Amino acid sequence: MIQEAVKPASLKEAAALQKQGMMFLSGGTLINWAPAQIKAEKVILLEGLLSTGIEQKGDTLEIGAGATLQSIADSPAVPEVLRTGAGFIPSRIIRSMATIGGNIAANRTDSYIIPVLFALQAKVETAGGEIMDVYSYCTEERSDLIVKVLLPRVDGSAAVDRALRSSAAYPSAVTAVRVADGDCVVALGCAAPHAIRLKDVEQGIVSKSLVSEEDIFKAVYAAINPPAGLKETAEYKRYIESTLIAHSAVQCRKGGK
Ligand SMILES: Cc1cc2nc3c(=O)[nH]c(=O)nc-3n(C[C@H](O)[C@H](O)[C@H](O)COP(=O)(O)OP(=O)(O)OC[C@H]3O[C@@H](n4cnc5c(N)ncnc54)[C@H](O)[C@@H]3O)c2cc1C
């Protein structure tokens, strides 16, 4: 339970407070969510400190880390695939509080946007001025203060999909795929402790050794070994994740989405 909340005057001060063991609080939807069981006694309030803007600058779309998932879902400047992923969290109330920076830093395997950000080759800018791929931030389990999310212009078609057992359930699968000439990203949540990329499958799609939906399905199926979920078997998750990716990859190759 939160015992102390500090409002820093600057990003530098916020980053320094984190080094003293305090935890950032942005939208607070994860920190204050009882099932997440996060021990946050002293928090650093980020509201008002982080940009909430969404702005195209040259070839890069800059999204302030304080932008909410609802504002991303609503923004015509944001690629459709990310708008769709941001809209997947079922409650508008949660979407209107949850921030993109908080979602990336939470690094949950069931994030609806992290696989999409992998597919779009998004980067984060930290308070220390470092710019790194969202993929590196998540796989290295970083906790640096994120101030911006940067979306470069990328080629190809992209799709996000998910499987749910009911409208408010945790997802059994979250998938994002982007296919372009000579380039492909296949990203997947709910299959490992954090979202992953299937680089061998990506290579197979680029080299065209994997073309048909059936072949892509088999390659994904062989590459993953998800744990069982609360209400679904591991075998069901493996099947549904492979199905979603194979379908999305074929649609993207056709330029369908
Ligand atoms: C009913 C419900 C359903 C949910 N369903 C999902 C779901 O399906 N998928 C999912 O991924 N999440 C889900 N969540 C969790 C949560 O809503 C999201 O992960 C949300 O995007 C977190 O953003 P936030 O701004 O609220 O983060 P906060 O709760 O404020 O913080 C989350 C974590 O990120 C850190 N943090 C926050 N901002 C930054 C920053 N700018 N830089 C570095 N670290 C930072 C915090 O210290 C904390 O560790 C759900 C929550 C609820 C209540």
C-alpha cells in the first residue's frame, strides 16, 4: 500500500528518487491494481512531468510517455495497428488512465501494445537521454524513466490480434506481425515471461521459405512452448498463438491490413 507520494520538480529529480528505491507512478492502473500485488510504499508521481503529446517530427512520430492508451487509440496520427492494440484493454476508464510509458515499463507478457511496438520498431527515449529499441528495453528488463516513445517510418503492412475467452478476461494470446519487402517482425505475448520475437520465423518469411499459412503455423508451433494460463491449457495457447500469427502474416504479405 502506498504510504508516501512525492511530486518531483523535474525529470532529473524523478530519476534520482528512483535510485533511492522509490517507484514511478504514472497512470497508477497497475500499481493500484490489487491482483498485480505490487509492493509500492513510496511512489514518484509522474503526472504533469511527462509529455502527453503525440507529434509528427520529420519521419518520426513522437509520443509522450504520459500519453494515455485512450488518447493513442483516438489519435489519427498514430498507425492504425497501434491504435487497435491500445484499444484492446476492455475498460475505457482504465485506458483513460493507463499510459504508454507505464505499459512498456510494466513489461507484462499480456501487454496489448508491446508486441505492436516491436513490430513497428519503436524506440524509447529515457530521462538520461538514451534512445533504445522498445525490444531492448523490455528484453533487458530495464526500468529507466521513459520520457518518449519514438515511432520511425517503417514499410509494409502490420496487424495485431488477440484471443480472449471472454470480453474482460486476460488474453490467451497477443500477436503482432509486420511484413515488408526484405523485412519482417513476428512478435508475441503470453508465450513467455515477457513479449518475444520469433526471429527464425521472421527469417523464413523474409526468405520466402515460409509462404503458406500452414507452413507458418507449423514453424511458429515448433518455436513456442507457452505455459498454461489461468483457464486455458498450454496446448490451446500454442495452437491459438500459431493460428493468429500464421493468419496475420499471410494477410500482411498480401498488404491486407
Ligand atoms: C482491470 C485491468 C486490466 C488490465 N489489463 C491489462 C492487460 O490486459 N494488459 C496489460 O499490459 N496491462 C493491463 N493492465 C495493467 C495496466 O493497466 C497497464 O499495464 C498500464 O498500461 C500501465 O500503465 P500506467 O500508466 O497505469 O502504469 P503505472 O501503474 O503507473 O506503472 C506501471 C509500472 O511502470 C512504471 N512506470 C510508469 N511510468 C513509467 C515511465 N514513464 N518510465 C518508467 N517506468 C514507468 C511504474 O513504476 C510501475 O512499475 C490492466 C489493469 C487493470 C486495472
